[in-house]
Amino acid sequence: MSDSEENIDLNDSQSEYSDADYEPSDDSDNEEAVPQPLQEIGDNRTADRVRSYQDKDNNDLFMPPFKPENVPGLQLPEVRTKKDTMYLTTGAFFKLFFTLELVQQLCNFTNEYMEATKHLRPSLAKNWNKLTPDEFYIFIGLLMYFSIVKLPRLELYWSTEELFHGLWARSFMSKRRYKQVQSFLKASNHKTETKEDKLTKVRFLHEYIRRKCMKLWMPHEFISVDERMVANKGRYSFRQYIRDKPTKWGMKLWVLADSITGYTCNFEVYLGKKEKSQFGLGYDVVMKLCKHLFGMGYKLFVDNFYTSVRLFRDLLQNGITACGTIMPRQTEFPQALKILKLGIQK
């Protein structure tokens, strides 16, 4: 994370959900002070120490060998060997994540929610037919179409005027049915929702997609952890505004990505301020996202929001080597590598 970023909650810049809260510790490397350069050591002892970490063939010592659980890449052998071409369409790849199993459960949640709340919206609930997976896929397809073809009002997508080509949407789903599904659509069991979990209304969907991301792809040797903004201006307590990001408004994700392809291997949603943990937020984020890759010899790259001596030491103990920029104020940063300000004597 850049030190120049300014994170502001929409309701109150001092709110408990401000991005300023996600500093790893009191000596966080996310403070606004200008980073200090490292001490330059000009003698040959530095080179000798570097060489001592390599064998005669210049292979790094103490570097865990890269032994992934499976061959890196897409975990669908029939696709890698080109024995099956069914996944060559975008729709087929979409269904790798939004599987029939998932969609059927979302339909069940929606139908149950409609039955429980139909008395609150009797006009919409009238003549309701149970939502089916086929109809759900059509609904999602229309949502995608509406996001690409922008019209001023929803009703215009069903307009009979030639200008709006409303017959296209009408051929898949009526306007009334679309509004019915939109009104009662549910991504969780309404009976088990809790106020304590800020993602309770989408927790089931979040976890299902997250597990699919991990299952469908084995990352290559080099991986990275960073934040990602998902554009959104909806009303929720943990939405973020980051002035210097390309996507300024939205939901912040912590993301573990394959450095070779950019594929999202694992992710978590940043939900705002929590009690500070023993080793800081940056430490917790990395250890949680990388846990399923422990012991496989991965090489992780991070920025100075995450880097700490403790994190890198614990990652190494779990078979992951790491590289990242670090701020001299970090806990356990070697005093010998710090540079003093001009005019100050040690």
C-alpha cells in the first residue's frame, strides 16, 4: 500500500470502518513518515555473507524446494489435455464457479424467503412460481446484459419501442417476473443471519466462491498478497474510499494471487476495524490467505504494509519464502541497517 493513499469512510473519516484502522501495529509501516533508506555497507563482508547463503552451484540454501500439491494451473485435467472442449465457452467457465449445486441452493434460499415474507409484499408475491436453476441463470444473464447496455430506467429493457430493442429481454423473462426474482432473491438462509457478521447476507456465497477459487487453480511458484478494490457505491458500513486508487469507491478485498497469471487464488473482504491482534493485521491477512499453501515451497511477494521480520520468519517455518519492502521502524528491524538523521549522533 502506498504511503500516499488516503482512506476515508463515507460517513465519517474517523469512523471505526476507516481504512486508517488497518495498521498492523503501533510501529506500522503504513504511517505517513517518509521511508528511510537502508544503511550502505561498502566492504566485502556483505558479499561474503550473501555468498554464504548459496552453495557452489549458486543454489540458494535454506530455500524450501517448490513441491506443489498438483501441477500448477487449471485443475481440470480434461481441459489441459484438450480431451474436452466443453469449457471453451465463457458460459461453461462461469458455471465452474456458479455450479448447479450453488445455484440450486440459492434458489432454495429465495423460495424460502419469499414464503416467509410474502405478506410484506403481497402484490409481488401474487402468482409466484418457485425459482428454478434454469431461470436463475437467465436472471443472472439479464443482469450482465443490463450492466453492459445502459438504459435510464429498468422498464425500458422491456419497451416495445424500436429504439430500446425491448423484445430481446422480453424473450427470456417478463418484466414482472424479473422484478419478482429481484425482490425476493436471497443468497443466505434468512433464519440463520446474524448481526455480528457484516457479510451474513452473502456469507454462504462468499465462502463457496472462495473455496472454488482455491480448488480450480494451483498457483505457480511465485505468488503475491495485496489489496484490491471492487467498484461499488452500495450502502454498507465497510465500504471504502481510497483517493489515489484507480477504483476509488467500493469494497476492499485482501487477495492472494498467482504472480504469473494474476488469477485470484484466495480472498477475504475487509470488514473494518477490529481489535488489534498480537502480530498485526498485515500478519494475520497473509498467514490466513496462504495457509492452504504451507509446506509447498512457494515464493511470496508483498509490499511494506505486510512485511515484518516476524511474518517472514513464520512463513519460512511453514515452507514459504517471502520478499518485500520494509520500513526501518518495524519491530525487530536490525539497528545496524538503520540510518540516523543528519546531525544526530549514535
